[in-house]
Amino acid sequence: MRKVFDAISIGDRQRGDYGAERCAMDQDDLHPYHPHECVRKVLNGTVVLIAVPRRRNDSPDKSVKEVSKKESPAEVEDRLEDTDGEIVMMRNFFVKTCRPEFEVSEIVTQELRDNITCKNQCPMVVAIRNVRNASVVGTTRRQAANMPREDTKRRTRLVDEDDGETVEFTTSKDITVFPTFDAMGLKEDLLRGIYSYGFEKPSAIQQRAIKPAIQGRDLIAQSQSGTGKTAVFSISILQSLDTSSNETQALVISPTRELAEQTQKVVLALGDFMNVQCHACIGGKSVGEDIRRLDFGVQVVSGTPGRIFDMIRRRNLRTRNIKMLVIDEADEMLNKGFKEQIYDIYRYLPPSTQVLLVSATMPQEVLDLTRKFMNEPVKVLVKRDELTLEGIKQFFVAVEKEEWKFDTLCDLYDTLTITQAVIFCNTKRKVDWLTSKMREANFTVSAMHGDMPQKERDAIMQEFRSGGSRVLITTDVWGRGLDVQQVSLVICYDLPNNRELYIHRIGRSGRFGRKGVAINFVKDDDIRILRDIEQYYSTQIDEMPMNVADLI
């Protein structure tokens, strides 16, 4: 029986023997393709070929310990590195996808450039996971002496482009709308938690996204800020949990510490009647406390990429029972700064892990990246021209000079009677400067940005949530996903550098259908940015009226 093997093999650097290809071959024909032996191990239904150097008068099996089927691929790699037989060129990247040859080009090539050492002309074996398509993973060697290294990535990209696949921005056709939580078939204790939390009926995104998620489908969910996306994956996680086990079963990765902590609070609140353990695993907090909690056992971990990966590498965060991975604010998580960390974490997860991506915006390049680790995902998407800011009145104040913004802000502060407000600046330095100026003018304000110690950030957030502080000056670290119910006014002291950040900022007011006001300070040279935002979101931002106080 012939099977398709999707892989890349890197040979002798000096001869330029580089190449990536999709090839068909018999399972028993693997050994002749390499100057060393290959040992096949079956992991969770996937055949993984492990490259081991052939030792004189010895079988490769003697240099490899037996591997438990329950171990993740990364655990296998770690264990093999501890054996007597030296693993000369072993580097596995396990990616859930139905397009493995595309994975080779996008994920592996750069790693190969950075890490190839090619001892004894031993090729590198890269195993690509493809469980749901029932293909077997393997390797082959391609003689490509005339192919320069730089062309490897380009060549395999062209293969992808020739397939003619495009990413759709529309909601999947097989989506069913569930008008109530009761109709979704949720656990009784989970329903109690949902109603106790204050939800009466699901929002539009919840009506469409929760059911596919609890059915085990990979999911891309997009909706504007303040529409309940956090509840989508929190409810999905809680429905899937085996509460009789203390093993970690769900992992939520967030771009900021504050968002990770808020997710923890939502999961605990919704799971209040389910005896659920959820821990926030974030930087800036005690590593010892993380280790203690993880060793004790938590079913859900919410955290930031760096600390989560650190806990996995330390083996305190055990991944073998994880069945759901959530990437919150996926547009930011998959940007340059977090993309590689996501891949690092993902390769430690079991092959059958369900993946949910959630965000207020989903640019084309992010949807392209989802093909790397999602299998036929259900898409619940909102087109850009449907990203409305209903319930939020948007205005701008024209200021000729940067220096005039402060006087304008002071006038607004004196005029408006507000519950709570958030003021956004583009830089940390501007936050510190504006906070100092406001306090010198005897205004009571709080400030928060990414350079502050975690304990200080936590204290400021707690004070603002409790109503002890009415005005928070911050950067876009606070712009994503953080929910303070009483925020009625957002002021963009600086217009955002990225137009997609605008909806994250403005979504801080008018949460979950409540009314809110957004005021943008616009210099003469910012008018173009303002008009671009209007066009992007198909909205209109008018000049602030004199009676703005009546609108808040």
C-alpha cells in the first residue's frame, strides 16, 4: 500500500542539497533514502520518523528508548535527547493542517537556516502532523544541488499559491443560530453559572460560535469589542472539561497580563458551580507560585506566551491531556512578536488539540496563518464593513497644536460628569507626561502601561475596576478585551497608529450594548488618519457638539 509522505529533508550544506517536496513512497522504502537509519514510532495515530545516526555494528533501535503513546512529540524529543545515542539532526515541528507542504515553507525553512549543522551529512527530519487527513508522516531526500537556500522557501510558497485556495471572510454556511443558552445543550451547572454571571441571552457571536466549539470544531470567531467573545471560549472550555480530573485540559493564550487575568476571572465566575480550577500563568508574578499551582493541578490555564512556554519547558505545565487551545486577540498574538512563541507552545500539545482563535479584527494575513494549525475551521466572521460601533457616539475635537491638547482635556474634565473614562496615548512616555501634568493641575487620575511592575499594574486595575479611580490614562496595553462595566467615555489623546486599534479603544465604552461616547483629539495633520478610520469602519465621526455632557 502506498501512502503520501509530507516532509522536508535537508542534506549536505556544502553541496547545496536543499529541497522540500511532497512525495509518494512505500512505508518500507524509507531506509534507503538516508545515510543513516530511521526509527518509526507511532504517537497518537501519527507515524513519526526519528532520525538516528547509524552506529558501527549497532542497530538504531538500541540507541532509542521506547516511547509511550501518551507522550507529546516534544516530550519524545526531550526523552530521546537523554539517550546514549546522539541525536545528530532531530528537530520536529508538529503542525495541525491539511496542507503540510505549505507548513514546510512557512514554519520550517527559517529554523533550518538558523539551526543546520549537518554532522556526517545527516539530513534533518521534520515530521508534519496530519492526523485528521489520515496521512502518514515521513521523510525523503531530494537531490537539488542547483537550488540555492534562498529559493527553498519561495519554491514551496509557489506550490501553495498554485492550489488556488483563498481565505473567505464570510461566516461558514453550516452555522446554526441558537437564540438561548438553554438550546445549546450545556451542562446544568454551567447554565447556572452563566445566568448567575448576568447573561440573559447570548449575543450574536455567542449564538453562532459556542455550538461549533463545544462540538469540537476548530473555530475562528470575530466580532467587535464588547460583544462577548471571551464568554464564547470560556463556555466552550467549561463544557468540555472533565471536572473529575485535575489535569490541565485547556490553555488560553493572551497578549497581555491583564487580559489573561480577566479571562481567569471569567472562567472562574462562569464555572462557579462546577468546582473548576483556573490559574493565570503570567510574567511579573512569582514563578514559584505558578509551579506550586500547576503541580497541585488546574484544569484551565490562562496566560501570556512567555510564561506558559517556560512552564511547559520546566514540565510543570503538563500538556498531554490538553484538548483545547484558545488564542485570544489572535490578530495581535500572531503578529511578529508572538508568532514564534505560539508555534513553540503548539508543538508540545497533543495532535488532536482543538484550536480556537478569537479577536475583534481578523486581517487577511492572520487568516492565512490560521491554516498552519487549524483543520477546516468553522468561521464566524464579521466583514469589515459590518464592524459597526452601534451605541457609541464618536466625535473629534480639532486642535491646531500638540500643546493645545492638554488644555482641551482639562476643559473636558471640568465640563463632563462621567462615571469612568479611559484616555489613550500612543507611547508610555506620553502616558507618564500626561499623568504628571494632570496631577499638577490637581486632577485625580491613574496611569498604567507595560513598563510598570506587575504588582503596581494589578493594584491600579483593581482600583479602577472598583471605582476608586475615575480616570485611567494608558497605552493600547489596555485596549484589548479588558472589561470595566462603568466606562462611559473614551478619549483618544493621540489617534491610534494602526486603524485596527481604533475599534479596540472605542470598544471600551458602550460595553455589551450600553451607550458610550468616544472623543478623538485631532491635529491638522491627523485629519487624513481620521478620514481613513471613517472609511475603514464605514462610520462617521462628527465634530464634538457643545452639549456633549448631555450625551454621557
